[in-house]
Amino acid sequence: MSINFQQVYEQIRAIGQTTIAHQERLARLRERALDLLQQYARQKESLCAKVARATSCDPALRCALPLTDSLDACYPPPQTSEALILIAADGSQIAPDRHAQALYSLLNIVAICLETRSGQPPQVFIESTLLYDEELYSENSLITEEVLEQQRDLAERRKLLELTQNIQDKQEKATPILALSEGPVELWGAKDRSSKEYLSNLEAHLAILTQLQERGVIVAGYVDKPGADLLVRLLEIATLDDEAMSEIRQYHPLRGVTDRWLLSRFLPAGHRSAVFGLQSVSRARYTGALALHFFYLNVGDAQHPYLARVEIPRWVAENPAQLDLLHATLLEQCRIMGSRPYPYLLHRAHETAVVKFEEKQQIEQ
């Protein structure tokens, strides 16, 4: 037995004795967050000014930016949605393992294309790339999981662009295209944003987004079970005096309250929140039509609210027709999955992309 269960048990007992006090404290913080939301819901100018001052003290600040809507705005499901072509992409990877029989890596990208209301089955596209020998090294060291994930994200978006180009080249009449991926639209996960590898991937990523924008594609990233506090962080900033703004990094009076809980208090099933801008360290790179935005969407039902965060670029955020079409399509896709709401086509892409243990063994053999 490698664990001292007696010590763990004593710690569990101590935690249990504070549980009620912790729950009461969290309940008070949640009520405070709701009060602040109502108080600052329509104070866009003062909030943006506060965020600007906070960003000057902490350039890495990450929070919501109010736009034209009030903070507590609520939009019902669109009445109708037109047919579109939905392309969902996801991927998986095998990282190089020095202890394996062979030193290699693999990227497995799956994209599924569906023309809604056509009665046609989805088309599945699988792209498997084996990395070997010199391809396994980045800046004189073995490729890391972080770099591999960036390459996978980039490969997913390349596939979305490739399929978009193929579809549009064959179209006789323009049909809206929605390119959907899992996670943020932003190239995510880099610890060192000044590295040569990251900057190269970012340049390619921005070029892909630009081409999708030029083609009028609705681009979205779906974040399931979001744990972010982007809106809550904005409310924290609102309460901070200008004289104490230099302490912004340590100032977390609402710690423990999440956006998902806060918006579930007033966002009915099928409704979406206001669209917010995203204040982050990446804001200087995602500019113009590529500027990052997001909204929350309740894909649950009346008894069980279930909020997702949907990231979009500015060209989608500022197009009401594309925004409504995205809203309606995500609801339709999530309803297919029943009690575990998640976009069906994205779920299929994820399950197809996973490399099974037996498949990994076959590759090594």
C-alpha cells in the first residue's frame, strides 16, 4: 500500500468540518455577483474604461468586454433556420514516447460534413499524419505535448478551410457554411508565446481564419462545461478603486463564482447571452475582423440548464443573420444528443478521431 490512508482520512475529516461554512460563503459570493450584474448591466462606457486601466497594470488580464448589449441581455432561439452546410472537425494525437518500441508521433484529424435538411448522410474525412525522425524535433529537442496540440489544432483548421474551398468551388448557388471546432477559436495552450514554433503556428492560424472570413464562413469554437470567469472577472474589476488598480492580479473578491453559474440564473433553455469581446493577451494579434468574441448558450432544458461558451470572430459577431444561424444550428445539434447536450456532428468527429489502443499497437508493430 503506497498511500497513508490515515493521514488522508484526517485531512478529509478536516475538510468535511468546513464544508457548510464554505457553502455558505460561496452562496454569499454568488448573491453578490448577481447584485453586481444588475448594478453594472448597462454601464458599458465606465466598464470599458475600468478594463483599460486594469490592462495597463496587468497586460495578461483576461475578462469579458461589454459591447452594445447590456450584460444581462437574453436572446431567445431564432424562429426558423435555413439549410446550411455544417463542417465539424476534431483530432487526436499520439505523443512520442522514448520507452515505446518505436519513436514516432501521430496526428489524426477527422472532419465530418453535413448538408442540413438535404436527407443526405454525413461525409467523413480522415487525415492521419505520421511524424518520424527529424519531424519529431522542435528547436533541437523532442517535440512536446504542447507543440503537438498546437499542430493538431492547426491541422483541424486547415481541414476546415480545405473542405470549404472544395464545397464552394462546386456550388451552383451559395449555401451558408458553418465551420465548427471544439475549444476556443484562439490558438490555445502555448506557455511561451514568443517561441519560434508558436509564432509560426500563429501566423498560419491567422492566415486560415482570414481566408475563411473572405469566403463568408461562419466560424465558431464550442467550449463544453466552461469553467471560465470572464464575466465575473469584469464585475470584480468594476468594484476595484482606481487607486488600488495596481493590485488587480491579487484582487479576486468573487473567487469561486463562475460565468456558467451566473448566467444559468437568468438564461432560459435555448437562449443565448449578449455577445462580449474578449480581453486577453492575444487581443493584439487577433485584430480587425479576426478579433475574438464569445457568448454563452443554454443548450439544456427547463429543469437542467446546461451552458456552453461559443467563441466567434468579429465578422460573425457583427452579422446578425450568421449569429442567428449559428444559434439555431447549435441548438438543433445538441438536441440530437438528448440528456447529454453537445453538438452531434462534433461528437461524432471526436469519437472517430480517437486512436484506440489496438490501433496504436498496430502502428508500432
